[in-house]
Amino acid sequence: MSRLIIRTALVAAIIGLGVLVPVSQAGACIQVRCPVELDESAVTVAYEGGGVPAVVSVQGTEAVDYEWRLIDRCVSEAERIGYCSPSVARSCPPAEPGRVVRYFVVERRPVVRADNTALVDGPDGPTVVGVSDEYAPGDPYDVWNPQREGCFDITPLNPPPSGAEVFSYFQRLPLPQLTTEHQPPGDGLAGLQVIFYTDSPTTQTFTVDIRGFEVVIEAVAEQFTWHTGDATGQLVSTDPGAPYPEQTIEHLYRSGTYTAHLTVTWGATFSVDGGADADVPGTTTTDGPPVTFDVLQARPLLTNPWD
């Protein structure tokens, strides 16, 4: 399985070269527009591992005699000479829907073979050299050497986010907590319906970075559960209610003091890098702040209109 090199690995490599820039500047290169941003979910800096040889079409003994990696051209340049110039950055034509194509440098370094030798790249081609006993078979040996570069379909290494992966982000989004409004706005009266509604926003748009992909999540309030605070328990609706005279959510109380609140069930759609919308496979909920009110008992009182 391929191992994804994330931000911490990149930072460690660049520190050694003396070209580290602040993370807030979103780049690993000096005076260059880099295609890679240094945030917590960026994994498009480099790929290495067993899946890379297949992506770069390397087979047979060549695949197992070396470790292979795909590395961002800017980072490769910085590792090699300590900086990269503005002319280094490269881009690729738009990929087909569902595919991920990025520009990388292909690099390899020898690994120790079972007979404690390694196939080291040299000016006249690969040369078999003996390896000291401090290395075990399978250990990396020598340095990374560039082989070629270009646009590679890395979908098997970094597939677009699935619905399940987006859902895991959706569950952690700061969705709004909808407030509960009621009428009459002060004390209610026993025998008179209390009207519930919310005037908080019922849609929300979020843009998140998932493994280097820009994912837009459109959250929509799909169900409203009104916790009445009395023995009835709750009322459920698919609309946010409305104030008088367009009210749709009403409840009749006995006299007393009650605390009500609103639970909202959110669904969502998502798109990846501006692609088609798809449903997020699941919902999440938020609880709004409670509201406490009194319901009073109105009593008839006979009076003399002539007094």
C-alpha cells in the first residue's frame, strides 16, 4: 500500500535545506507559486510505496530493486539545490471526471537485496555494489535520484473523497444551532396555542480541503424536532415554522413553567473540485439553546361595569 507523505514529513525535509517558510504563506518554495499548500490535510506533496511503480509503469526486478516516489517538482528542486525558481511549477490538463492527474518528478533509490548488494545509479548506469552488514535486506540505500517527470494519473494513490469520507467531515462541521422562537413572546395562556418557529438560517455552505481536494458541502436542515418541555415530549416537522398569522407549529400547554428547545437534523450534498453534486450518505444533528417561558391560567372575574 502506498504511504502518503504529509505536512510533517515535508516540513522536516525543508528545514534541513534552510528554505522553510511559514505555514500561513502556504508554500514550500522561495518566491514561487507552488501547487501544494501546507495544511493539515495536504497529501499531494509526495507519494512513495508499493503502488508507485505501477503508476509510473515500472515492472519486474526494476520495481523491487528500488524504492520509488512521486514528488512535487518544486520540492524536488528545493531538495536538490536548496531553492526553486518561479519557472519550476508545472500543471496538467484537466483530468476526466473521477480521475486525479498531477505533475510529479519520478525518483528512485536502491534498496538492499537479499544477498546484501544494492543496484546503485551511476554515470554509466546502475552498478551492483556490496553493502555493509549494518544494512538489512529491504533497507533503503544511497540517495533519491530523479528519473523523469510529467503528468501522472495518481487516482489509485489518492482517489477523490468518497461519500463516506465526506460524511466524516460533515459530522464535524460547525453547523448552526437554531434558536427557538415562541409566541406570545412573553407568558402564554393555558388554552391558547403557543406558536413555535425559528428564524435562524436553515442552509449553510462549507468549503473544506480533504487530502488536497476542494470539497464544497451544502448543508440543509431537513427535519425539526421541537422539544416542548411537557409530557407531550416533542413535535416533528419538515419546515422551520413561521410566526402568526402563518404559523405551522403550535402546541397547547397547561399552566406552568416550561423549557423548550429545537433539534435540527441536517442533510447535505457535496461536490469535489467543482464536479457534479452528490448526496452525503448520512445526517447529523444540532441542538439549539433552550428557551424558558411561563404559561398562565386565565380566570374569569365578575365586575360591575357601572362601578
